[in-house]
Amino acid sequence: MEYPATRAEAKATGATHYFTGLPCTRGHIALRKTKGVCVECMKQDWVADNARRKDLPKSEASKSAGRRYYERNAELVKERAAKRPAEKKRAYRKVWDQANPEVKKIHVNVRRRRHRQATPKWLSPEQRAQIRALYQAAAALTKGTGAPHEVDHVVPLAGDNVCGLHVPWNLQVVPMPLNRRKSNSVLE
């Protein structure tokens, strides 16, 4: 594409950019906006400004705008999140866990309490050993195959319609993606 050679030509023709072939004050030989700003300088300023603003606390207006966007575009946001690579998800989760240790601790404690409350007192030591063996089998499968495996409750501990027990006959070792897809439901 042919660009005007001077700012005056760009203004006269209504063009948004022009190219002089001369370096700007920072030394870039690049397009310039008709307003007189070098495009490369603008890019560098955007990067620097975004890095600076990333460290600032978010305002309440910004947080509420983010919530409104999510309410309007929840499916799109979830779809984009599902497409993220596993490494990025793990890295984000690690950063979140480090930034929110109290909330992380609460989640872990709730899960442990749910397991403890769902484990009947009448379980025999052999049955408790079977439960431990299932968790060990899941870890061994993960290590052996390289594909993550988890122990799943056939009838979930906190289902919508029914709640199961943390007993050997309600547990099974399944691949992690299947367990996550199943979530808190009973597979038929």
C-alpha cells in the first residue's frame, strides 16, 4: 500500500498513516499516525503502560465491569478457558493458590471434612485399607501411563439429588478427564 510521504499530505487526503522513511525521535523507521505519533513508539508505550497497570490494584468500577462482562458472555469466557493449554491452567492455579492461601486452605478443609463425614464409623480396617489401595492404584496408574487418574465416587458425596458414602464399593479409579466431566453427577 502506498502511504503519503508527509503529514500534510496525509491530512489533505484523509489518510490515517504516513511514511517519511526518516527515524522518529526514538530512532524507529516506521509508519506514523496522521496525529504525528510513530506506530512503534505507540506499541512500546502500550506495553510499558500495561505492565505498569498490571501491578496496580483494580478499582471497584473495573471489577464490576469485569463481572458485567462475564454475566453477558459467560459461555464465551468458559469456552476460552477450556481451550487454554493445561500448563497455563496449572500456572494460573498456582499463582491463584499463592495469592489466596486462606481460601485454598478453606477449600481443602471442606473437601477433607466432606470425606470424613461421608466415611461411616462402622467401616472395618480391611475396608479402610481397600480405600487406601484405590488411591495408591490411581497414583500408580498415573505414574505408569503418564495419563492422570483419580479416585471417583460412583455416587457423589455432594450430589444434587443423592449423596453417597466414602466406602470402597462406591469408589472407582478413572481417568481424570472423565472424572472432571462427570463432576457431581451419577453416570448411568
